[in-house]
Amino acid sequence: MKEIVKTAVPMREQPAGERIKNFDEVPFGYNEEEAIKEASRCLQCKNRPCVSGCPVAIRIPDFIKKITERDFQKAIDIIHETDSLPCITGRVCPQEEQCQAKCVVGKVGDPIMIGRLERFVADWELKKGLKIPEIKKRNEKVAIVGSGPAGLACAGELAIKGFGVTVFEAFHELGGVLTYGIPEFRLPKEIVKAEIERLKMMGVEFKTDVLIGRTLTINDLFELGYSAIFIGVGAGLPRFMNIPGENLIGIYSANEFLTRINLLKAYKFGEYDTPVYIGKRACVVGGGNVAMDAARTLIRLGPEKVYLIYRRTIEEMPARKEEIHHALEEGIEFLYLTNPVRFIGDENGHLKAVECVKMKLSSETDESGRKKTLPIPGSEFTLEVDEAIIAIGTKANPLLQITTQGLKFKPNGQIEVDEYCRTSLKGVFAGGDIVNGSATVVTAMGDGRRAAMAIEEYINTKKP
Amino acid sequence: MSAKIVKMEELAKDIFCYEVETPLIANKAKAGQFVILRIHQKGERIPLTIADFDREKGTITMVFQVLGKTTLLLSRLRENDHILNILGPQGNPSEIKDFGHVAVVGGGVGIAAIHPILKALKEKNNKITSIIGYRSKELVFWEDKIKAQSHEVLVYTNDGSYGKAGLVTDGLKEVISREKIDRVIAVGPLVMMDAVTKVTKEYNIPTIVSLNSLMVCGMGMCGACRVTINGKIKFTCMDGPEFNAFAVDFDELKKRLNSYKEEEKICYKKELEKC
């Protein structure tokens, strides 16, 4: 029996005091020696619980074994069998809740750092130059709506199968949430560009500034000769709290704030033309990854104080542990069990304060299985802030529902699909957040891959 | 997509008209819709109303006034130049049916925006009275195009240098005093649309305004263009741009339009100084 090494090889990262002055990536990634040392901790268990924890079922012990053998090419090839965007998933997957949560070593010490190892081999391949598999071309074309993680994964898979693939993106840049949403310090845009470049090399065609539902409809796509369509448009509209004062100047949805910064580079205003307001004292409302992204972006842009207001406790926060840890390290002050009740403005309509109420957790749970929260009467207090970011989630964009006859939706506006990502319309498939609500990059990717397989099957069995 | 400028014209001082080749947008465009465009790699996204479209030629027409850096840079483009990114047609089309007698009020570049609405209303056999207002004579444009789509046109300038002296609301009151008006549609500066709404509310005439909120995405994902309609948050790009005028919180929107006044000034000044 192999001796268990209980402590993981630490990841070197930028110190908090340094990194809040830049947008560079925080963790540096393992070098070869670190990766091999960490990979050697893996017990190579027979029953492979880690694989069952992975939404795309990467053969984890196999690629880890290849790392110990210094066969990095084989390691990345194994990952590529089921994961089209490993540079991205290696960085943004919540591994601690997925593969690493099931790791046997994790029961006695630190689990194997699977995400870091995945990132290591993916980055190794990127540095070395991407290898494109040999592709046998087919005549049929598939249209993909949206260039976020679901769309890119689906495109990659279909391209390997030989289909002509066109991806339609409404923004002027590709990548969806990977580009406009996740900040540079968590996912460098160069990495997203490289993954898209790989797809282009495989023959995938990209069309920006096309909004399906307005510029072209789903029906138009069939008329243009596409045999099947995959819808991966993401979660869409930002939610607001619907409390007084929410339209004051200085209040943004997280989507707007992050889009201004990440997509339009408003933090380089002067060189770039898009402005963004940066206050002296700011607050972010919410407890998910997007809230952490917004708060950590803010602290890099200069406010004296950044609060994170969350109505439950750190225990219930949906954000990744690592993000919470990084946010706290960077000096963001978390106000737990707190909820805004109104925003207060000055005579010019600019935010100057937020009134909050303290909350308590009830023993009852809500439909999401989390404890319900109740306001504590008389506990109201005012916090001086001149900027607020609302990061309480998104809901489905109704555009496709309005413009696509026969496509079935759930009452919450999400598209109805079966286990093969098939919608109510023949030849139309869907996946990612437009089906699941706000989930993770890897879930969306998993949907994209499954849809690609279903699309292949659909086209192969379709009568001429 | 990018789009080639096939025709450009300076209609009046600092007011430009561009016809651009964009077959997909032209094919779907309807009265009341807009496009989002960006003209260079570090540029911002701005909305512009579609002032005309020709499905056969595959072109749309946009009219804009130079007000800031982006419109200044746009005004420097010439025929055969390309607009880097153009997205559309965005927003809901105008509600068009046989309303009876419609008074259509346009102010400034909003006059270009009412043009396709007039065309569509005319096709549905409405009686149309257009009331258009300019600051002064040298800013007058498209009077002929508006006349071609209307049964009657009242032209106002603020300083009286052309047409009648006064505001479009003076014309609107005059028309209301002599004829029954079934619907009012107003497109122009926010103060004008607010003033029109105050007049029509008095007479309880159904009124539609097309809001010119600041926008970033133009497709519902950001909420920069949010407005308060009947006490609820609505997005101009997804739920509008046209709204029931009586439900709009104009004061809030006026303030929101000033969100980046300082930044806009800095950007514009820097660009002017470059020449």
C-alpha cells in the first residue's frame, strides 16, 4: 500500500497587497516539478470516485498518471477526449465541490489538486503550440447560437466530427461570459482567445454582431441550410431587487459593471472610450462567484472601501471557496445576514447611501433547499456608499420565446429539453444557462458536448 | 458584422445622414427599431435609430448629430468606409395600426426617427399631422421627407428663424384645439417628450414616447438602459424603446442621461484637440 502524502503542493500566487494593484492572474500555476510531485500523491484508486464527480467525466486518474510519467502530451490528450476547453475549466471549475470533493486522499488530508494539474497540462500544451486532430469533413452544417462555454464546447465537438459549424454571437467579441463576465485576474482573455483560435483552426466559422431572434430567427437558420441548431445563449437578463432607489446613478447590475470593465475596458478610460463610475465606498450585493468577481474588480480600481452584502452566512455562500478566500484576503469586508432595503440618492440622482436590515436564518428551507431568511425588525442601519453592484443572479432573456414559434419554455423562461438536450422543435437543441439557470462553465460545456453527440445522431438518422 | 457606408450627407450643421449596406438588418428592420454600433477597436457601443431602410438595396439609413467623441469619429467616416460593428435591428417595432388621426411630434434628430413611423402609419391609412421642431433655421433637415408622409406638417423653430416661432408643444396644443387626435407619438429630446406628455395628459390622449436611454449591450443583458415605467424597472432595449408616455418616470431618466456627462466632455475635448 502506497503511503499517503497528506499535504498538497501549494500553488504560488501573487500576494494580496500586490495583486490588488493589477489585473494579472492571481495563481501562477504549477511548474513541471510541482505538478509531478502533486500528481504522485494520487492513489490511482480502482473505483475512481473523482471521475463520477466530474460533470464531463474526464479520466482523471489516467491523465494524472501520465503526468507522473512526464508524458504531458498523452495527459492533455486524455483530457481532450471529454473536455474541449481545459485551460478554462482548469481555472474556473469549482473542483472542491466536484472531482476533488470525492477524492479518497481528501478524507485524510488535502485532496489531490486535480484542477491545478488540469491547468498545468492545458497550459503546457498552449505554450507548446496547439495540435489539431485530423478531421474528416462532412457536408452537413450546424448553427450554434452563442459563443459562451456551451456553444464553444458544442462547436469543438461538432468540428471534430467533421460538420461545418457556424457560431453566431450577438456581441462584437467572442466568448460570452468568459469574455464579458469573468475578470482577467481569474481567466486571462488570452487563454479564451487561444481556445477560440483552436476552434478556428479546426474550421469553425464565427459571426459576431448577429442576434438570433432579431437579425435572424431560428427558422431563418434552417432556411440558410443548417441541418441542426444548438442554442447556448446563456442566462440573459440581470435581476434587480425592486427596492426604492435602484435606478440611482452609481448602481450597476454585475453584468453591466463587468461588461464595461472586461469587454469594453472601461478601466482604461482615456485609451478606451467606454466610461465606468468608480466610487469612494462601494458595495456589492450577492454571494455568488459573480459577486466575488465584481467585488474583487472594484478593489483593484481604487475605492477606499468595498463591502459585500449577503443575506445569509458564509456557510450558505454559493461562491467557490477559493474566490471567497481571495476576496477576504484582498480586503473586502463581508456583511453577513444583511439585506439592502432601499438606496438613498443626492439631489443629482446619485447614490449616497444604502439602508440595510439585519437578517436571521429560519429553520424552514426554500425551494432551492437553503434556509429561508427573515428580516429582524428595528435592525435597520445606513451604510454610506456611492457605488453599488447588484449581483443577485439572472433570468432568461425572453427574446427567443417571443420570436420562435413552437419552441417550448418552462414557466421561468428557460428552454425545455430532454436528457439529450433536445428541445420541442425538431433539429433544435439547447444547453447551458438558458436550460439550467445560473450554473457553472463546466456544466454548460458538458451540455454542449452532449448536445453535439445528440446532433450527430439526429443528422445521421434523419431521412433525406 | 461591419457595414459599408454607401452614401453620406451633411444634412445641417453637425447633423449627418449615412446610408449603410447591411442586408441582414435591412431585411428585418421595422419602424421604431434601432442599431448598436461601434466604430473602432477601443470604441464604445452606441444606439442609433433606424431612420429609413431599403430591403431591395439591403441598406439602412441613420441620422445623427455630433454630440461626443463617438459621433465625431463617425462623422469623419466617408463613403466606402466601414462601420466596424453594427448589431440590429434592436428593440420592439412601433405598434402600427389604423388609429384614426395621429399627431406625430419630432424634435431635433428625433425628426429622422419619426420618418419610418410616419411611413408605416400612412400605409395603415391613418390621418397624420406632423409637428416638427428645430432649434433654428440652419438645423432644419428632412422637412420634405416628413411632408411626403404626412397630411399636414407644422414646422417650428425655437428662435423663429424658420417656420413658426415656438415649441412643438405650441403646435400640438393648436392641433388639439381644432381637431380630434386619437394618438400622439413623440420622439426627440427627453425634455420635449416630457413636455408633450404633460400636454396630452391634460387631454387624456394616448401617447407613445421613444426613450433615448444610455445603452451598453442593447440586448437585455446589462440593464444600463433601465427606466421606471409605472413604478417598475423596465429595459429600454428589450421592453421598449417605445413606452406609454404616462407611465414613464421622466425626471429619473433625465438624471440618468447625465451619468457620464464629465467623461463625455473630456473624451470629446481630447478628440477635438487632436486635429
